[in-house]
Amino acid sequence: LDAFKEASDAARVIVLSGAGDAFCSGQDLTDAQHSLANANLERTLRDEYMPLLRAIFDCKVPTISAVNGAAAGAGANLALASDIVIASERAVFLQAFARIGLIPDAGGTYWLPRQVGFARAMGAALFAEPVPARQAEEWGMIWEAVPDGEFEMHWRRRAAQLAAGPTEAYRRAKEAVRATYENSLEEQLILEARLQGRCGKTRDFREGVMAFLEGRTAEFEGR
């Protein structure tokens, strides 16, 4: 968590990915077996998961989850916390909670209805069946599914694209898109105007306009 916060202060894009063949499998159930008598899932979620999920969600720069394999349980919802989710075709997303008598946590009941709609979110929660990457893409759960052989090159290219982009505009776009679930049309239009006013005062806006007029590629500085 500390490393993530430090990176978010200096970076222009942050990528989350698994170190092995899977993205993240969530809670270690072999560890849970030894502590069932003293389990306090509410405290675990509040103290350990919530700070990380908030850090990802509130990050000022774009975040990418590069899902290279299975993303199960809390691991699936950790992936969905990012702004952009890119998955290899062999990846699967699994809300496995019902298999052990739990409900989706780590933001699952927040992300899924917004991304795939009520019916699919409820089905994912109750049936606890794996959703392959291509299906997740079709549902709108993720941005894109990529052939395995192209996966790493592709997400790196996407990350580089965002890193070279107008960081302040990205930040304000994130704020505006997320606000739409709570705002009326009038409130959203006012928010757009306010945020656009801020973007219009940035060096990147001036650079973008000059680059367009001069017929060249803009060189954004992130400010």
C-alpha cells in the first residue's frame, strides 16, 4: 500500500499485474483454515482491503490492471478497481465467494452492477461461475481481451500511451465519469463545465492546441 501511494505521487500511469501465472486468487484459504475460530472478516476487509482499494480507486493517475491469468474472489475485484482492465485471453474472472458461503467483497458489489448490469452481477454472485476474458469483454466488465502471445506487449503499449498523455485531463475525466452515477443531468453538465475550465488552464491544453494547428504530435508534460 505504501509503495502504491509513493508511486501514485510520481508516476503518470500505474499498472497492476500478477507475478506468476495468475493475477490474484484472493484470500489464502489454507491460512483461513487455521484461524476460523477467530476469524473476523469485517475487520480484515476494513483494515487490509479497504485502504488498498481506496488507494487504487482514488489514484490521481490512470491505473491499468493487466490480468495475465485467473483473478478469483477478492483478486477479481482488485482487478476491477483499476480504470482500465486488459486481460489475456486465458484469463478468467471468478466471483468465488458463494462457494464458501460468502458474498462478493473487495468492491465486487460496487463494480459489477455498474459494469455489467444488475442481472449479470447477480448471476456472477450467486452462481460463482468463471467468466472467461472474452466474455468479460463482451459484457463490458473489462476494456479488452488480448491474445496471449500479444498480451504483455499490448498492455505495455497502452501504459506508455497513457504515460505520455495529458495527466490532468485524465484525472478530471475519471472524476467526471464516476460522478455520473450520482448526478442529475444538470449536475453533470455543471461538473463538466467546471472540470473543463480547469483543464483549459493547463500547459497540456495549450500544447495540444498548438500541436493540432502545427500538424504535429502533441508532447504532453502531464501538467
